[in-house]
Amino acid sequence: MLFNSLAFLVFLPAAFILYWSLQGSRRIQNMLILVSSYIFYGWWDYRFLSLLAFSTLADFFIGLALEKKKTEGVRKEFLILSLLLNLGILGFFKYYNFFLESWIEAWESLGVNFNIPSLNIILPIGISFYTFQTLSYTIDIYREKIKASKNLINFAAFVSFFPQLVAGPIERAANLLPQFSRKKTFNPEQAIQGINLILWGLFKKMVIADTCAIYADSIFNNYESYNSGTLILGAVYFSFQIYADFSGYTDIAIGVAKLFGFDLMRNFNYPYFSRNIGEFWRRWHISLSTWFRDYVYIPLGGSRGSQWYRIRNVAIVFLLSGFWHGANWTFIIWGAIHALLFIPLLITKTNRKYLQTEGDNKVFPSLRDFSKILGTFSLVTFTWIFFRSESVSAALEYINRIFVSPKFDVEYLPVERFSIELLILLAIFTGVEWFHRNYKHPFRGKFRWLKITAVIIALLTLGVYSDYQEFIYFQF
């Protein structure tokens, strides 16, 4: 089920009314959350509910065993079992054909031919997200950071919680799981915050992302026909598309969770206002970057040890992050480029330079900060070319054409692919985010109802005609 579908427009109010009509019965409320979540997920393909249920049951009982067993060797065996089960399922559904095809191509380059058929495997939506969520649960129990859940209903609701099930944020058990054990009392202020976030998220998805998608798709799908100006514009459109699409989903997810009395972690913090790549990764897909930090980077040694080990650890994290996004060499190269951009900051010890939010109260950025923001955005936009392209060769050709056809003349840009109105809309959107960057949504301060009215009008006039219903990160 999609957040921007008519089905969800019926589903959400019905679940909301039923949930709060059961106020005072926490167990039944959690059962309703669980049933609602399975209906939400099964709406896409009910066959994969069994996969979700298996992952839930496996980690629930492994978690109990990890807490019960005291022998380190036995506990490690249960942790390895969880890793094998979760990563094995993820690897089969997401990476089987990729590894098979890469293996065959490697042998063919040596003159050896294999005739091994690939499998027609459907990638279950959300599998990368809920797999990492359950993995963090068993790892944290093994590290004795949390206690195992004794309530199967609560744990199953935690794994399948429908607002963030298919595209995050990737929640930690320490934050989300205890919320299923707390008594819920309807909080009107929290509900209003949730509605504001839902409204802003829908605007970002249906107005900004989906409009940009029309132009980005047209340019990327026909890049051989255009000059550098058009291709640069296509990359910029995709930058706004993927940000508005994914952060829009997150806003809706956090907003829906608030309607039911839950607080999810923040996943985006205005990443395109970052002043270097290090700051960008502290602001973009925060739940994933912190997951890799806590469960890969730090166990590898983190920033301890020699310079070489620190560089190695960073490279591994970025390559794995790229691979997490999809079974294609384009994602791995995307991760590798970000590693190459990050490593100089690590060497010069400037990767954590902008931990503090100095300058966030300024009306306008300084000229120095503006140049850094523009430079970081340009680098990130360049890497998105690999992320968006169907193959490495297509990405390289796209980039090559930017440099071999250095023209930017409106007459070379087909009218249906070049929109002054869209550029104005993106400029206004960027300005609104800049002036509200200290808040989670722009419906704060002066002219609140005017801003809400403008967003609703935009949704009714532009958003309802969107043909791009799916969210980009559903494919991951």
C-alpha cells in the first residue's frame, strides 16, 4: 500500500479511529497495529507476509536464547545464526542474480562459457530495511545493550510497524520497541504535528519529486540526444527528485507514527545545505549511516589505529552502503566515489568539522558557506548520475557527453523537457527549507495557515496528476 494512494486514504483514518477507540487496552492496540501492518504490507503482495513472519519469529526466539544463554561460545553461535538467516534471505532475494551474472561474466572474459539460467526473483519491498532493523535487535542483545522482548505481539508489531516498514527510518529496538509497552493517551498536539509532517511529506513527494521525475526520466532515458546543459539539468532534477521523494516518505512515516502516539528517529536534516561530504552523511539517510557506523565501522576499529586502518574502514562502509542500495555496479561505484570524497576529510581531520550547527540562525549564508554548500551539492549531484543510470557504461557516457557537448542554449532544450516554472518552484522550495531549517517542517512561525493553504492548493492542482506513485526507495 502506498502513502499517496486512495487505498491508504481509507486505511489510515479507519486504523486511527479503531486504535484510539481501544485506548486503555495496550495489548489490543498493539494487536491492531500488527494486523494493520500486515494488511498494509500484504496489499502489495500477500505471499511475502510469510517471509516477514519468518524473520520476526526467528529473531524473537534467537533474542530469547541470546539472553538466556550465558556461555560466550553458545551466544556467539546464536548471533551467527541470526546473521546467516537474515543476510541469507536478503542475499538470495536481492543479490542472487547479481552474483551469478557477475561470476558468469568474469569467466566469459577468460573464454569460459557457462549456461546457468538466472531465477525470476521478485524483490520483496522493504526487505533491506526490516532485515537491518531485526539484525540490530539481535546484535544489541548479544552486546547486552538491551533486553530481549518477552512479548511476541509487541516484537512483531515493532518489526512490521507499517509507517516505517518498507522504507524506514531503520529504527533501533532501544528506541521503538519500548514504546509498544507504554500506555498510550491521545495527544492532540502530537497528532497535529503528525498531520503537518504528512502534509509536507506529500507535498515533497507529489509536487516536487514527481514533477522532477518527469523531466529527469526524459533526460536520462534519452541522454544521447542532449547537450551538456540539458544533461546537467537532468542530474539536478534527479537530485531534487530523490531527496524530495525519500525525505517526503520519511516525513509521512514519522507523521503517521505520531498519529498513533509513536516517535520515530529523524532520517533527514536538510542534507543539501551541507558544507562538506562529512556533514552531508550526517544529514542524509541518518538511520542507515548511523547503522553502518555502529554495526560495521566501529566493530572494524572505527577511528582507532593507524591512518591506513581508518581509511580502510571508511572505504568498507561506503562500499557496503552502495551495495545495500541495489544489486548493480552503479551503486557500488556510487559508494566508492563517496568514499573517495570522504577520505581526504578523514586524512585532514575535517570530516567532523561541522558537528555544530553554527550559522543556522543566519538569515542568509555567508559567501564562504554558500560556496561550500554549492560545491557539496555539485559533488553529490555528480554521484547521483551513477545512482540513477541503468549501467556503469550509461553513466560514463552521460558524464562524457557533458564535457564533449558544452552547450547550454534553450533552443536545444525541447520545451516539454525544460520548464522555467519548475526551476522557479525548486528555487521557492529551497528557500522555504532554508528559512525553516531549524524545524522539521515549514508550518511554523508566521503565516502558518497561508503556508498550509498554499501546500494544499499545490497538491490539488499538481500532485493529483502525478503518475509516479511509487517511492524510489521501495526498490531497495
